[in-house]
Amino acid sequence: MKKILFGLLVFVSTANAQSNYQPTTENIKAREWFANAKFGLFIHWGVFSIPCSGEWVMNQRGITVKNYTRLKDFFNPIEFNAHDWVKLAKDAGMQYITLITRHHDGFSMWNTKYSDFNIMNTPYKKDVVKMIAEECHKQGIKLFLYYSLLDWRRDDYPFETGRTGQKSGRTGKGNYDSYLQFMKNQLTELLTNYGSIAGIWFDGHWDQTNPEGDKNRASRINWKYDEIYGLIHKLQPDCLIGNNHHLTPFAGEDFQMFEKDLPGENKGGLSFQKPSDIMPLETCETINNSWGYNITDTTFKTNKQLVDYLVKASGYGANLLLNIGPMPNGAVQQEFIDRLHFMGNWLKVYGASIYKTSGGYLKPQNWGCITQKENKLFIHVLKEGTDEVTLNQFPFNKITKVYWMKDNTTATYSFNNGNLNLQLKDINSKDEDRVIVVEVNK
């Protein structure tokens, strides 16, 4: 009943928001799958990896189009192995991959007919999107494709009104009709030549707005999303659309995303929007502080920090899209591999408390958070040194069983006046996540 209600709420809300967009049954089912998936792998990789300074290196260093274009002559990732990348995600317990196909630097990672600045014109001469797509289909991992709405190289992109890309040496004049057709042509390639695509992950809308937090975040150009989104839903009706605009979802979008922030929090200064009550949610985060490969960034998050982020995201009812930035040669650095292996092993024990769950009746608290599924509540105690947790106004009167998820041993608790008190002294407080399962009779 819960799954049916979720789909109906999404359908009714979206239909009211945009009369021209009626999500198909396949689309609603895809949203439901996405809401249950909880964990995905983000991959930032391209010619921007070569300078080893992150994916914004062209903009940050003021590299001109002429000079940046030379990078394609150095891109020969002989260590790239699509099977191993997809297997790394699968072994980490991830359900989907979001792959950069074209970032703000305009480099296309597939065999496109609409730009010479693509991977087929490098020494490598192989279609990375095709190889990843084939492996995802083989290994049962769904594939989302990241696609940038802005471009630091093309003259027809309306760069005159953009916030970024002002030092690339362009002297032409933007022509959005031309640029829109270019994007449609490329999106058509991606959605017709690579099998089933689970979603398109847009980025760059913010280039044409005032900074996040400003009272006026209106776009300075009309992106004509009705045409872009309509094309996507026509080509693959179940393909989900998300847009990293840092605003309330637009009509026609299928999930809401948060960049380097949990839904409802704004520690990174990008997420002033309120989380949707009816759309699937996703938060994306890095393992160190960089999206693209950065040779000097050694600020790797600990295993516990990554577990905490996944658990808290689930506590808010959101997915975690965890990023890696592979090296220019196509290898994934060991620090990323080790942490993803840890996450996979942790999920082998605790995955039932994450996958197919909803956020708890309480939002995440200082001590941790709650996830729920059917007649079970999973109490995730994340803060070290916590000896007891009291769940006030516990919404169920009949508690049938309380136990530690790790070994199924009985947990100590008391239930008085609608408040559930859990005692935690009888388990190691340094575990990455202490999980108590509370079974109830609804």
C-alpha cells in the first residue's frame, strides 16, 4: 500500500505542476526504484583529470579554449577497465552509477557526431560511455548520465551572461537556439545508442543565476526545459531527470538533488531549497574534497564518516551518490578503493537497514538517526560515547522485539508513557554504526 501511495502522490503532484507532463507508469516505477536504491557511485573523469587539479581547472586557471583543447592529445587512459569500475561499485553495495559524459569543459566522453572535442579524437579512440553502459547492463547496475548545461568552450553557449568561463578567450556571441539544438542532438545520441539509461543528471543551471542564497535566483536565459525534458521522456519514458540547480524542483523533473549537503541542511552554502515531500531525494558527496582527480587533495574521509553520511542520508529518506575521481591513466586510487570495499562489507551486515527504507519518524538527531521499513525501525547510533537513547513520542504502542542487528542479541530497553528508552552500554561504542532493530506490531 505504501508503494502505491508513493507513486500516486508523485503522479498527482507532478501532473498539477505541469499539465503537459504526465509521468508514465514506467517513470513512476523508476522513481520508486530510485527511492529504494539508496547508494550510487558518481564518477568525475575526463581530460580535466590530466592537470590533476580537479574538474574546474580550465575555469580556475583561466585556460583558453585554444590551450585547453590540446589536452585531448594527451588523453590515453590505458589502465581504464570498465568491468573493474562497475564491479567496484557493485561490490561497494551501490545500485547505480552516475557517469560524467560531458562536463563544463565541453569534452564529450563518447563517440558524438556533434563535437570534435571528444574521446574518439584522442590517442585512446574508444567510447567510454559505451564500455561503461555495456558493463552496467551485464552486471545489473543502472546507469545515469551526467550532462553539463553550460560550456566553457563553445561560442554559441550564452557565456556573456554566465558566471563562469569568462577567461576562455571566446569572442563570439552566444546563440542559445543553436546551443539548444546541439544539446538535443547529443542527448538524443546518449538516449538511443547506449541501451537503457536510468536517468539524466543535469548540472550548470546556476551559471545563469545570481549566487546561491540570493533573493533572486531567476535564470538570465530561458533554458527551454520543456523541450529538453520532453525529448528525454519521449526517447526513454522511464528515464529519470534531475537538475543540480540548487532550487526547488522544476516541472518535469523526477528527483531532487543536494550537492555536498544532506537534505534540509546547508553546511556547504549551496542548499537553500527545501526538500521535497513527494519526490525521491539524492545527496552527492566526495570521498576527499575534490570531484575530479586532484593529486594534492589527501583529505580523505574516514570509513566512519562515510558510513555516517550514508546512514544520515537514509535517515532523511535520501540516496547517497558517493564520488570518485579516477586518475588520468584510468586507474582508481587505492584510497578510494579501500573505502568503497569497506562500505560494501558494512552493507553486507547492515544493508537491510538502508535499502528500501524510508526516513525515520524523527529527523536525524545529534546521536544518530532512524530508518524504517515495514514493521521494523532501525535505530542507528552514530555518536561515540552515547550510552542511551530516548525516542520521545514513539508512534507505536506494541513493541514485539528489540535486538542488536549485528548479532541478533537482545537489547535492553524500557517503554513508558509513549517514550522508548534504549540502553547502549552493552555493545562496543566504537563500532562504525551501532544499530538496534525495534520490531513493532502496527
